[in-house]
Amino acid sequence: MATKTEPGRSRTSETAEEERSQPPRAHAAYLVLLGSAAKGGRPEGDRLLPIGPGLEIGRGRPHSQPGRVVIDDRWVSSTHARVLPAAGGFQVLDLKSRNGTLVDGVTVTRQRLRDGSVLHVGGWAAVFRFLSADAVAAIRADLAQPFGPLPTASASLADINRRLRRLAPTQTTVLLTGETGTGKEVYARAIHRASGRRGKFVGLNCAAIPNELVESELFGYARGAHSQAAQARRGLVEEADGGTLFLDEIGEMARPAQAKLLRFLQEREVLPLGSSQARPVDVRVIAATSALDVAREGQVLRKDLLMRLGSQPIVLPPLRDRREDIGVLAHHFLQSREVAFDNSVFLALCMYGWPGNVRELETVVREAAILFDGEGQIGLEHLPRDLAARLRTSGPGRRRSPRPAPSRDELKRLLDEHHGRIADVARLLDCRWSVVWRWVKRYGLDADEISGAR
């Protein structure tokens, strides 16, 4: 019998989705704690929660209890949801919670989980992952002793950090690649800190220097080398002697300068413009460029230079592929102040695609912290207007046409009838859970006092 396929979905996409919902061989299922809205994104407790035969999520004072995640959050029911094996994979089951269970921003009663699914209960968020024992070890090692400025719970970044930790004390040249805003300079500085080198970290943005000046910036020039050379000047390579030279956007470097850089990497000697005498220097080189530049090798970067920049590029993952770190990053960009996010804002931050990656998240959170008046929570009104609109449409769930808010009495009546379960009221009114939650806040209703609240 032929199997029907949903309109708009190919068999290939269905197969890929099925593979992401089944554990690879020798991998175990985990909830990786992302963070809490009430804590300004900061996660608390063990961030790696093995699911095993099942994991129940509920409210209470946080403590260690096998098979149960206990959350100190008044928006979480005492027995809120359960994650358990199902048909070769795993699923989440809402236990008739008051405020609903969300998977990837959509309220669900029962939902099969795929690798990377984001689970929200109240203001608490976690990412569902299939992890090997090696990945778990790498994550725990970085959580205990971070290589970068912040600990990571992302398996991909933890593995990269483990590799960089081993490369750092060597003389190996490193090429970092990744999308804009993924933190290439941040990790270049981390490599320098871990290298033990006593010299300075010296950076050059190759895209910000005119091509005709790159060579003199790097290697300096002798007196009289050109009309402006009244005095000899050391280049950045000599400034970094004993330390690290970071060449950002190396794909923007002019081809003649690339040839000179290649010669330097081979000889470890610097020859200033207008000079005939080379000088030896001890410089560790770290370069960075976009993944696109590496893919276009021979067109942007000389192939022989690319081969000198490490055995293979180290690709920093985009933020959308390591959502486990959003809470830690957001709390860091709040300058670790004890500021809470509105639940709907935190949900949106977790689900947004972040095309500008960590740099965009930093800009948004720091600006929100400035606009925040110090009372209540950071809400959508503290975000840039255009970004807040995009968060509403592309973040938490599917956007529906705006629905007029019910009156306070009508909303209280509906909540009473449904025993305080906001998710049920949201389904009845055909709107998102976060919309009903904002109405509850606007009218000053206390969900804990609504009849039948669990």
C-alpha cells in the first residue's frame, strides 16, 4: 500500500525528520537546561538531565531527585509534563498542566521530540538532545572549566573547545570560520589566553584597511620607503612578537599581501617595506574568515595560504544550532544583574533564528537592559520595535491575526471554568498561550488564586 505524504512535504524531508527523532546508535536522550526567565536566563543546577526510562517535570524547591526535574517557578504545575520513550524515539506528554507545555513555541498535549527541540514549561526552558558519552564528557568538562568566556552546554561547541584547548599551547596556526557574530575574535582571544604566550594579542581587521596599506600595517616600513615614511615604523607582526597576531576577515586581504603573509608563515621572518634585512620574530597567527570564503578557496584565499592556516578550518556553530547557550549568554549580557525576563520574551529569545548570532543577541539584551526601568520584568516593550514584531511572528509559535482581549471578568470566568489552565483557555480563544498569559498579567489576576489551580 502506498504511503500518503502531507502536501508540501517531500519524502526526503519526512525521512530527515524521522531520523532526528530517533536516537543514533550509542547515544542517550537528555534534556539540556537552557535557562529560566525568572533568573534573567541563567540556568540553575545540573544542566545535563538524562531522561532514561522517563523524566517528570514539576514545581517545587529545586533538589536532586532521580526521574524528576523540580522547578521553582509559580507558572509550573506540581506535576506539569513527562518526557518518555515512544515508538523508537521520545515524546513529551503534558499532564493537564495549568499553563501548558510548549515544544518549539507551540502548545502541545503530546508531541514527539526531535534532536534540538526546545521545551518550555512556565519560564523554564530546555533543549532535547541525543548525546554520545564522549559529547557528555566534553560538555561536563567545559561546564567545569570553560575554555571560552562562558561555559557551553552545546555538544558541538564543547567539542571545538576541547580541540582548541589542546591546540592553544602549541605554535600551530589556526583558522576560525563561521557566520558573522559567532564570536571568532572572542575565541581567538581565548586561544591566546590559554597559550601561555607572554606577548600581546594584536588584531587587524583586514576588511577595514585599504588593500594598498595592509602590507605596511603588517610588516612596517623603513625610513624613506615611501613619501610619507619620514621615520621607520614597526608593523603589527613585530608588535605581536612573543604573542599572537589575529587577522580578522583574512579573505578581504589583497592577493599581493597574501603572498607576503605566506612567506612570513614559511620563514617566520619579517621584511619591512623598503628594507633589505629580514628580522626573525616569534608570532602565533590566528586568522578568521567566513565559511563562504573558505568554500571559495583559490578565489578569495590563495590555496597555498589556506593550507598554511591549519590542517582544517575550525567552524564555530551559529547560535541557532546551540540554543542551549542562549540563557547563559543573555544573563551575561545583562551584566549578571538579577533581572527577570517576561516569560513570553524569554520564549521568543529562545525561538528566534538570530541571523546575527551572538552579536545580535548581545545588542538586543544590552539595549533592553538600558531601557528597563528597574521594576517588574523585561518585556517586549523594551526590545527594538521592528525586532519585537519579528519575535512575535517568527518566535513563539505561529502568528495568528490579533484577537481583541476579553474583559477581566470574562477571562477570569474562562480560567475558573478550565481550572486555571491557561493552555486550555488559549486553545478555546484560538490564540497563543503567551497572549493569554499577558492578559492575566494586565488584569492583575493571580493564577495561584484561580479556582482549581494546581
